[in-house]
Amino acid sequence: MNKYLDNFYDWWKNIDKFLLLLILGLFLLGLFFSLVSTSLIASDKLDTKSYYFFFKHFAYIVLAIAILIIFSFLKQKILTKLSLILFLVAFLSLLLVPFLGIEVKGSKRWLDLMFLPRFQPVEIVKPFFIVSLSLMLTIQSRRLYFKYFLSILFILPILMLLVYQPDIGQTLLISMVWLAIIFVSGINIFIFFMFFFLVGTAVSYLVMFIPKFEYIKSRLLAFFDSSSGNNYQAEKASDAIINGGFFGKGVGEGTLNSRVPEAHTDYIVSVIAEEFGALIVIGILLLYLIFSYKIIQKINILNEDLLKLILIGCVSLILLQTFIHVGVNIRLLPTTGMTLPFLSYGGSSIVSTAILSGIVLNLTKRKIE
């Protein structure tokens, strides 16, 4: 018993308490907004018992806290080895999606296995993808660009599986995180921009000429032509932000969560803005920036390239996903179906963010001399 207490004491003594409290605060904010803004509406729409979605969200938050503590507890060598194993498991689950996946609105993105509740495999892939890619890029090789070529072979199967689903939002997100890690790894700037150009060209070709991505093309056209009538959700989301003003319409007074099916996931920022006001949203975005700034501060004092790359990947994922989510809500970007880390409802997203947070807390712990 004393051994476990000593281990917990060491963990608490060395963990970055500011980051831990910030992460827990963001998770609890998501739970709060789930309670006051979306749970009853969603329950009424689906004819379920009151607060069903809140209790489900609460259960996922409890699971998330347990996951982030476990991942932050592990020794760093064990963490990296475990991440490789879990990446393989997550990738195999992603591989099963075309065969066993559930189709929702024309896309197969979820698995519903007998021994597991419905989940989205790509969400579990993302944090372990960052660790695995960082390990690959820190391989010592006499061939200067061998590791970059290896990273292309590494990411291609993931992108191809996402393209097949289709899930262009996650495809772009993972591609951008890959580019961010590649960029800070010390690659020649000319080769980096060549990678960037190739990724952009490939995505543009898929969207414009492959019939499977017709829905993405229609979303882009609707985004640039608001009179087309095909941008209902985005219009309602931006209207909700405008109607909320600086101080909001009040708790439970919003209408977006009853008009848009994905309000509690894809449009949570608009729901918050309508009921609580734009000032609260600005405050939440500042928390994300503070979170990222604290991690970058830690990166500056680290000596190991592997840890730097992993943390850069984690920050990039959080910031890019947040930017895409907010950009869609304010009609700066076309609709992508991207959740907001920490705050959006959704078990897969919450678990993914918890794993990412656990990795961040682990790598930013104070080193024992």
C-alpha cells in the first residue's frame, strides 16, 4: 500500500499541475455545457429519458480522467512502446471499418462491435500516430531522407482508409499534423513545400473529380455560394452566434440545438455563443491558447528530439482541430464534421483527447534528477 502511495506522491510532485488543472477544467466545461445546453434537447429529440446524454457524457469524462492519469503515470520508455502497440491495434480497427463499419449519412466511419460500444477508430489512431511518427523521424540513418520516405509509406495507408470512408476532414487534419511534425524535424524547406504542394494537389483532385467526394464538392460550392440553399447547418450556426451577441440569450434560450442534429458535437461553439455569448467563447479559446503556450514553453527546455516532436504533434492537433471547428462555426471554412477537443459530446473524441492529454502530461513532467 505504501508503495502505491509513494508512486502517487511522486506523480503528483512531478506533474505540471497548471496543465493538469487546465485540462480538467476544459473537460468539466464540456460537461457543464452538455448539461445546460444540449442534453435535454437531444434527449427530447431522440425520445430518451431526461439527462441521458448528460450521464453518458459524464461517464466518458470519468473514463477520460482515468485514461489521462494512467498515461501520465507511465514511464516514458513504456509509454512509447505501448503507443506503438496501441497504434497497431487502432490501425487494425480502422482497417475493419470498410467491412464491419456502420454507415451514417453515406459515410462508414464507426465500428459497433459486440464487446465494445460504437466508436470512431480514427480518433484512437490520432494520438498514437503522433508518437509513432515522431519515433520514425528520430531514427538515426546514414541516408538523409530515408526517414521522410518512410513517413510517407507510414501515413499513406491511413489516408487511403479515411478517403475510402469518406472522411475528408480527418484526412486533412492528419495530413496537416504530419506536415507540422515533418517541418519542425529539420527537413529542407524546399522539400517540405513540395510535400505540401503534393498533399494539396491530391486532396483537390479527390474532391473535384472522384464521385465518392461529390458531397465535399457540394459543400464547397455551398460555402462559396450562400444562395444555393445547401448550407443550412452552417447558416443556422452563424446566425446563432450573431443572435447570441456578446452576452448570450441565456441558459436554455438557444434554438440551434433543436434545429441542427449535430449541434452538441460539430457546432458546440455556436451553441455556447448563442446561450452564453461571444465573450465566453473568446475566453474558452484563450484557454486553448494558454494550454498550447504552456506546452511550447516546456518544449523549449527539453533536450530530447523525440519528446519535442511528440509535443509539437500534440499541440498541432489540438490547435488545428480547434481552428477547423471554430472556422466551420463562423463560416470561415466549409462544413467538415470536426469536433472541438475537450468540449464536444462524443465518446471517441473524448477518449482521444484524454490519451493526448495523458501523453502531454507525461512528457512535461518534471524530471527526477
